[in-house]
Amino acid sequence: MKHVWKPEPIVGENGKEVEPLVEGEVEVDLPKYVQRLRYLKQAKIKLSDQGEVDAGGDPLEQAILAVELAEKHIKKVNLTVKETGKKVKSVDEMGYLPECEAALTEIGFLVLNGPPLGKR
């Protein structure tokens, strides 16, 4: 299923909103539910009885898998680094830019968890 990811502000550790370092959009091919379950198993992430994700496992290993999944499922990149104006047009480029690290991680967890309700 095609999904367009756009960077949004997040709440930082101090509770204040943090603006993303990039703007634009990334087209992601989201896997079917059964494939997401396989990825969750691979990441040693369990589901609660209510179907919610129970992280467990090693957070670093999970982040690595999330980034690898992002790289596998990203189909089109059209981002701009806000500070420098650099255009980012490929997933490979994203992997070399510190400004894109959060985006890759967030997209990876999107692949693992599926889109939020209301944004499907």
C-alpha cells in the first residue's frame, strides 16, 4: 500500500515541540499486515492481547532493523534539508545525511507498525 510520509514536529525530551530538519515527502510502500507481523517477530517485538506493540528486545537492534526496513520500502524521495537547502532525492543519500537519520528511523517504525489510524 502506497503511503506518503511527511516530516512533522515532534515533542522533545523537555516537552517542547521540535521542528524536523527536513521538509518535503517520501513515498513508502507499506507491507501487508502479515509481513509486518514477520518484521515484528524479527525485531523481537511482541503484541499485547489488545494488539498493541510491546517493545521488549534490544532498542538498538530494533532501530537498525527499522532503518533497514525504511531503506527497503522507500520508493521515492523528495526532501530538502532546511538549514542548507540541499535537495535529497534518494534513500541512499538519506543514509549519509545526519539531518535524515530521524526520518529514516520514523519511516522504519511506520513500516513495522503501519500507518496511524485515521491516516490510512
